[in-house]
Amino acid sequence: MKPTPIRLVLTAAMCGLTLTQLACANGNANDGSIYQFIDAERQKSNNAALYQYEQSMKGTLFAMYPTYWRLNNELSSHTPDTINGFVRQYPSNVMSEKLAADYAETKARQGDYAAVRAVANSIENPDASESCAIALGFNQSSESMRALYQKPNVWLNTQIKQPLCDKLASELSQNSRISNTDKHEQLVRMLRIDKRQLSSRQPALDKTGDILSLMQQLNLPVSYQTLQEIRNNPNGFLTRFSQEGYSQTNQYLYIYAISLLAHRSYQDAALQLEFDINQDNRRSPRLLSDMARRYAWRSIAVKRMNMNTDDGYSRDALTWFNNSLGEPFNYEEAEDYAQAAIHFGQWTDLVNAIGAMTAVEQQERMWQYWLARGYEQTGKQSQARQIYQTLATGIDYYGLLAKDRLGQRLSLNDIGGNTLPAVDATTAQRVMDNPYFARALLLMQNNAGLEHINREWNWAVKKARDAGDMPLLLAAAKKAHDLGYYHRSIQAIETTDMVRNAALSHPTPYLDSITRHSRSVGIDPAWAYGIIRQESRFQPTAQSGAGAGGLMQIIPSTANQIARGMGESTGSMSNPDTNIRYGTWFLNNLANRTAGQIAVATAGYNAGPAAAVKWLPKHGSISADQYVEAIPYSETRAYVKHVMENATIYSLLLGNYTPISQRMGQVRPQ
């Protein structure tokens, strides 16, 4: 095996240089280790081959990769010193970050928290799962305060998606800085999310062990057998409850039983709770505390909101949330309460729901906008206007909505103009002299895998952003744009608050095809652009896990449906023009099926037409921002916001500006 390509050896020999000297003499643009990287990746599971690549690639731009692959092959067997040694060898490198983070997650899963602590300082930009791994490492150590940084994200979160974060939520009760009040709130969370296996689509959660541990810590005597009996037969406990005397333990067990019943049927749970409260009000002393009543209503309200996808919205959820006021809300509960209030236009409830959020959550742009909407409808117009003025400085979804509320018009200056930035020769050279951008751009130029391109590019953007080097970032983004990697030039501008350039953040490739096919079916080309930017970031070969393909991410079954509607055989979705022709036809079809309601049609493009129609209001027309904010699927909700934001900006770039509120309009029942 000869790991060094012959073309690189010949080039070095002709210049009388070593490989390392060759890279230095010609700059990063001519660093030939990109070819060795490509060859080495094909053998990344062969440690012997990787060792040879390590020797031949020393000192080059991609030198860290064979070492990373070799260490990663047997990650859990290495000591923290080995991992930290790699980080020291390649400081501030994305692969050092990845190796240390992967190692921390592996050791956290194994419960080797000393190893996690040993590498924690080598991880400077952890994601959610990695942050939880680090917190687990410190949770029961002398530096337990470091674990509490994750408390707001996991302690009362009922929708944790990362297993390590769920593990942290359970183990955080062992942190010496967690109070009994914290444990009480966590116990109620555990009681609420535990459920039996209800169907093949809904996996069971067994939190019995966590519940028992917390109850013991709070001196609430209960046996494992009792919890299991309630878990298996909540109605049995509810019948027995009225025959027992008052106890603090029984208050929590009642919440548990009602929550389990609500998982099966929120209607049955509500009827049972109403019956029990009516009976209890006749007793002296009462068996049900106010705390138990309120949390029981909270469980039923949240379960009702979780059924909006299937059953649509109900005012009952608002009533039940109101019945639960007086107990602290976690984020999901407050968000559910706010969404119900938004859907029904209950503005006082909305203000109450936002007030139940933490101070940090209340400052999010989404909730600032809705707080202003609530103020606007409850006689606090001056406070609303102040919030709108702050939001309107941004050009995101809420900034555009705020501009409309103030009667302001989006301008080209707001979005950074529609011309690509001018890059002088010195700055262009700096891009390739920068090792972070050089790696990413060489990967692009050699058609490497997107996994590598995206990771190196995102890291390079982060480094430039952290350094405040906007000229470098703009020059690199323009180079990625010129190479056709629009998804990376978009990312560079989209994640940077300090600079705007619409030609980079909202490029207009395929202009002729998009405008021609959009106009032929009678839709706004800006809407099509908005869809494409969100779906594929202009990658014509993009493929999703569900099989969706091309610029507009059309799945095969939909492509067949479109072809039948157009009276032709199905074309190739990897062909940009065909993909655009099919996608614009389908958008027009969705618009017609929703009576021209573009926000609803956009939701249908993502979640399916039937779901989008199911979410329509039944109580009368509402503004489209209300409809969008109340979409039950978080992915679809975010998707529609992004597409509407994109389309509004593209309408300005294409010379046919339509404000976002006008574009979205009103949403009516069908």
C-alpha cells in the first residue's frame, strides 16, 4: 500500500521539497494532502493503513484526519490523556472538538464520569447531548455547579430527545445544590410523563425507579409495588383514594393516577377529576390539596394539547390550563398554554401564559412578538409599539411581522443589498491562508462528502465570527457561493448578526427556470424561491432520509401524483428544471386546494395537505400568524415561518415586494 499519491510525490521531487515544505511554499490552496485525505478515508477502518498516512501527512492541512479515524475506531479503550494529547496536537480544530465530545458522550453513557471530567475542558462548542454528557461528569463532583448550567434545559423538560439529557434529568437530583422545591417540581414532571404502553406508535416510558427515588428523598413513603399497581391500574387507585385519609404522599399518587388516565383518554381523566373535586368539596377535611388539583388539571390540559394533531384545537385546554394556575409552568406547558390562547385569540390568557415563562424565555423574539400582540389587544398599545420597534430591526420572521405592525416597509438596505461583496486580492488570499476555510474550500473543490464540508465550514465560520473578522467571512462566503455551495454561503451569513448581504444569504440561481415555471402555473416566484431555500438550500442533488429529492425535495409518490396531474410520465427529480416544474405545479395545486391560503398551503407542502386543513380554525377567521404559531408539529411550524420569511425577502429581490402579513393574510375555516 502506498498512501502518498504519485502526483504529490512528483510535484515535491521536482521542487526539491518535502511534502510539508511543498504545502508551506505554495500556500494552503496547493496543499496536496487533500488527495491523501480522500485516499485515507476509504481505509478509515484499517488502523495499520491509517498509521502510515499519519506519518506521510505530518504537518499538512489534513494531517489530523488519519489520527482521528484511528483513535475513533476504538474510542472507549483510550485514556483521557490520549484524547487530550490529540487536542493539544491540533488545538482549536473541529476534529479535536469532535473526538473529545464523542469520547465524553461514550464515557458518560458508561458512567465513567472521571473520564468525562478529564476531557471536558477540551470541548469548547458542545451541542445539547454533549453538554449533558459534561454535566453528568460534574454532577456529583466537587465542581457540581458546572452541572447546573444544564438544569434549565432538562430539569422540568417533558420532551427531552437526547438520552444523555434524560439521564442527567434523573441524576441531577443527586446534585448537592438541588433543593427540595426543585425535587418536588421534578417529581411532578416524572409523574406526568410516565405512561403505560398504549399503542405500537407510542413507546412506553417507565419512570417508576426515578419516581420512587425522588419520593424517598422527599420523605414520602411509598413502595415500588404501590407505584406499579397504580401504573397498571390507575382507576383502581382513584376508587380507593376516596376511602383513605389525607396524606401528603397520596397527593402525588393522585396526580400520578390522573396523568396515567389522561394518557389513555383526556376526556375520561377530566370527567374523573371533576367528579372527584365535586365529591371532595363536600368533605371536611378535604382529601385533595389545591396543589394536587392544579397539577391534575395541568396534566389533562397538556395531554389535550398533544392531541391537537388528531383532534384539532379545543377551548377545553384553555379552561384546564386556567384551572391549573398557581403552580409553576415548565417551558412546554407554558408554550402549550400560549399556543391555545393564540389560536383562539384569548389575549389575556396569552399574556398570562408568557408571564408564566422564565425571564430568559420571555425575552425570546417569538414571545416578545406575541407579548406585543397581547398588549396591543388589551389596551397597552404603547408597550406593544416599543416591543415592535425593537423586533423590527431584525429581518427574521418576527422582525418582518413587527415591521408590518408598525407600517414600515422592508428595504434593500435592510437586507444588505442585492449585489455580491467586492473582495480584494489581499482578502481573497487571506481566505486560503486561513487553515479553517482552506480545509473547507479544498473539500468543496474536490467534491468530498457533505459531512466533512459542512463540519469544517461551520467551524471556520464560527472562528471568523468569534474573531469579528467579517471581511474574511464575507470573502469566504463569496467563494463558496461562486463554487455553487449556496448552502454554505447562506449558513455563513445566516449565523452572523454583524453582517448582512442578501446576494449571499438569499441567492437566486435557476432564476429563469423558477420564474418561468412559477408564472406558467400562476404562483409567485418568490414563494417558490422561499420553498427551495428552505428545502434544499439550492442543492440539486439533495436527498432526504424519506426519499425526497432535488431542489424542492419531492418524494417519489408525490412526483408520480404530479406527473399524473400533468398528464405525463414521471421525470427525474435530480434534473433541476424538471424538479422546479413539478414543485411549482404542486404548490399551485396546494394553493387551489386551500382557497389561496398560502400559509396553509406551505404547511401542507411540509406536513401533507390533510394535516394542514385539519389545523384550520373552526371558530372563525384568524390572522395567519395565529394559524402558524399554533401548528402542532414543531418542525412544520418552524418550516412555514422560514418559508414566509424567505418569500418576503425574495419578493423584494425580484422587484415585486409583498409584506409578510399581506402575503400570509387571514386563515378561514373550510
